[in-house]
Amino acid sequence: MRAAIEIRELSVTFATRRGSHAALDRLSLTVMPGTICGFLGPNGAGKTTTLHVLLGFIPPTAGSATLLGADVRQSIARERIGYLPENPDLYGFLSGWELLAFAGRLFGLDRATLRQRSRTLLEETGLADDADRRIATYSRGMKQRLGLAQALINDPDLLILDEPTGGLDPLARLDVRRILAGRRAAGKTVFFSSHELSEVESVCDRIAILARGRLVAEGTLAGLVPPGQTLERFFIDSVTDRKGCEV
């Protein structure tokens, strides 16, 4: 079976005033179809840099990455994915309906499919009653939910999310869990970065932990976290040494 995400020896180095900074250091990671993988790490670990390479926003310094078998440097790699950034920048002058219609047309959806899919997604994300309002009047949590609906408008085979539950209340977080679990049941793949470890524990099949651009742990929760230990404790132990300093 072909991997949904295949990262091999990926390195990204940025120039700085003092020379250079290695944001990613020979990262290798495989995510198989039909799984939900949580991508974890402290601030500055390289999570967002990894997502930006996968999305074609920045080029790797070395190594390679593919999405659903297509090299991330090719635009075709992004045709079957959905993406939600940490802080979605939506067009405030549009309504929820109009934003989804705009996104759907970019993917070439026909009118009937777009209307049905938009209606379903607005209901799933709890925005059906607010779909005609201008996005500028939405709360942060409503914008986050609409951003997720937009990421799903093309029925992607791979969903890439950066802090998908940020700004959401407990009920909205439960809705997001249900949505992600439903996509997994349909054979879709979800890869998301998060600091909300409780969300990761609730929905993920596998996790990958970064520290200073390096992969320090990867596998199933049951296989990684010892009995009686929390994911939080395992995460802290994975990214710090015995003196409490980041590894």
C-alpha cells in the first residue's frame, strides 16, 4: 500500500545573521492511509516548517517528501489534500456560504455537488444557522470551524491541519473529533500538528514527536506510552533531558 505521506532524510536550513539554523535535521516519517497521526513538539521544534514543505510553501534543503505518491514540489501533490492553517485568514466580506462556494469552484466542483457538500459541511461544523452572515462577524472559534469546512470542501484524501482545535470550546472540539473520526472511517488520512495533548489522545492512531528538528519518537500511543504514564509525561520526557533542557 502506498503511503499517504512519505518523508525521507528531510532537512531545512535557514540563513541567519549568525550563520544558519537547521529547522529540520534529516527527518524521516511515514504516514499510511486511513490513519490519524498527531504531529507533536515544543515551540520551534520544526512542525510548521515540515507542514510548509509538504504544502510546497518552502523548498527542502535536502531530502524528499511525497503526498499520495506525488513529489511535494509538483502542484499535482496538492490536488487531493485539504489544509487548515493555525490562524485561517478568511475573507471577512464573504458569508460562510460564499467562502465555501469560492473554494469549491477553485477545485472545479459542479454546482450541485458544491451545494450539497457545502450544506453537509456547514451542518457538521455547527455553522448552518450562521452561513449567511459575513465572516467578519464570526467569533474566532466560528472562523476556525469554517476554515475546517473549507479544507474539506474537495473531499480530500489527505487532510493536513495546524492546531485545528485552537480557540474552540469543548462542544466544538467534540464536533472536530467526530469529523476526523468519520474521515478516517472513510479511508482518509489526517495529519495534524497540535499542542492539545488531550485531543491527540482522543483521536490519534499514531503520533510523531519532534525536538530541535529531529524525530525523537514515533508509533502508536499504546506502543510508546508506558502503562500508568500519561502522554504529557511521555512527551516531556521525550523532548527534554534529565536536567529539563530540550534535547
